[in-house]
Amino acid sequence: MKKILIIEDESALQDALKKLFEGEGYEVLQAFDGEEAMGLIKEKPEIILLDLVLPKKHGFDILKEIKSDSELQSIPVLILTNLEESTEVMKAIELGARGYLVKANYGLREVLKKVQDVIG
């Protein structure tokens, strides 16, 4: 079973994503803040959905830590956020994110499709 880690502090979205991915046969790990996320990343999910604006640790800091750790850097990270600034998008891609999805522009099924495209 493929494992996905969803790092998102908005519980309604977190619940909707969990339900969607479990329905598609994924094992879902959930983190609601940056510190909790760092513990769960050690479980080596197949992919990480990462919000940028989080309590306790910013998404960019989490992304930097993942990409600087030789054990974790191969895990693809998709950013799922409300930040639309092109500077944010560029920074995420430069730090190693595999994609950048603005929440307002993507429905749940589209997020699922992006995840499937990345991990096959």
C-alpha cells in the first residue's frame, strides 16, 4: 500500500484529502504542524503533500530539511497552499518540490491525479 503524508493545518481539508486518498487505497499519514510532520517524514511515505503556512515550522523549512537529508531527499513533495506569488512558486521549485498547487485552483480529484502522476 502506498503511503502519503499530508501536512496541512486546516482540518476540514485534511479530512477531505484523507477520505479521498484512503478511498483510492492509500495509507494516509497526517500532520497538522511542522514539528509533527518532521516525525512522520521518517516513516518514508511515497509522496508528501505540503502546505507552506503551518504552525511551529514553515513549509519551506520542512522542504529544505527533506531535501538536505540523504535518506529522505528522494521523496517527492507537492506543495499545496494558498500562496500564489510567483516568488513562492520559484522558491519551492528551486528547493526541490515536484509541483506547486494553489488550493483555490485545484479540486480534490485534481490533487489526486497530480499525486498519481508523480508516483505512478
